[in-house]
Amino acid sequence: STNTEQDTISPGGMTWRGMMQHKIISPASGADYATDSGELNAIVKARVEAALPGLFVGSAESTGVTVSSFQYNRYCNLEEGLTKLLKSKGYKLSLAYDQTQKAVVVSAVPIADYSEDIEFSSDAQMNYIMDAQSDGINHLICLGKGELRDRTVYHLYVNRNNEIVTTQYYTGINEVAEVYDYPGAELSDLIQSGTERLREEMSINKFEIRMNTEEDIAIGDIVGGRDYLSGIKMRSPITGKIIRWEQGFQTIEYKIEDDVTTE
């Protein structure tokens, strides 16, 4: 992007993770879901080199950790799928450009949990934006294939621990219901899609953090913080990181996973 009045040229584009988010993990022909088995770095290497050949390479180092028949969500993106796979084993994605190889090296590394060692708060130049929601959907009525009395109907509920279950917990004035209409859907697809929809609509606590810190906190690492105004303590993985330079000072805005663990 150029601006002749200001005499500036501004480069832009997708990040490495952004490129991964535009590659889709699709089930094999005749299969309902894509799956993977094996050592973590071997899986990461195979996936990224097939999706982004020549630009992305996987680490040849073994983590010594394996998964068996891990099932991806249907047609999830590459970054989402690999993040979920690694998180199930306490690992995260690490991406670093290697000048020698002229490629992005992607590897599985252990998640670092800073929540017990470091507490971020306004005392540590940290600012919160918090949205604590309590009136989200807690009963989703999923409608699939069929007509009238023959239509597939499946009920999903949220319990007190914010888990999606099939037994109703909130009733009476505490029930907040919604209909999810997915015409033609088979039961398995209806359940998966309905679960994803309910996860988006249920009550969640959202946090954004902007702070100055010398700590090297990577995407996937877990942080803890305290909001003294509300008295809420939180613990959550970092899902995004925006670095800004303004008048010679660096600020980092951390995006935190929705539905954080709070006290």
C-alpha cells in the first residue's frame, strides 16, 4: 500500500499462521473424518509440507510423544487442526523462519504454563478488557433431515462447568434456548455442527490483554492474571499476539482463548 502524500510504503499480508488457516484438512475419500496416528513432529511435518510445499518444513526431531487415531473436526483448517491435536498432549505449534533453509520451520514444543509463576495485573503495566457473559444459550435444539414429525431432533445442553452435554442442567427461568436449523443433516453431522454452534453461543468469559513485558510468551503458552476491579483471577492459553512499536516503545497485545478458567 503506497501513499504519495505521506511518501510511505506499507507492506502487509498474511502471517505464517494465517497461511495455515487457509489450508483445509479434508477427510479421505469415503471417510467421515480425517485422522492421524504417530509421533507429533512426524505428523506436523507431513501435514505442513503437503499443504505448503517449499515454504514450510517440519522438524525432524522426535518429541517421543505419539497419538493414536486422532480425529480432526470435519474440514477444519490446518492451524486449528494441528493446534487441537498437539494441545491434547500438552504441546503447541512453534513457527520460526530459518534463513539458511529459507523456509518456515514448524515443530511441536511443550506448552509453558506461567499462570502459577507470574501474575499479570494493572500493577505490572497490564490492561484488561473483560466481558463476563452469563446469559448465553444453554439449550440448543438441533434440527436435521426429515419433515415434521419425522425430522431428526437432537438436544444439546450446557452444564454448570460449561461442558456441552445431553442432560439438561438449567431449567425454568435459567434456561436460555435456541433452535439450530440444519436441513438435510445426518445425525453425526448434526451433533458436530450443533456442538460447534453452541460453543459459539454459550456463556463465556472473554479477555483481551495489552501489556509491556520482557517475558517471551508464545502462542499456546498459558498465562494467569488478576483484575482488581472485579476481583476475578483467570488462567488461559494465548491464542494471538499483536506487537506494536509507537514512538520507540513496544507494546504487545495478547489474545486469550474464549471461555477462560476464572476464580
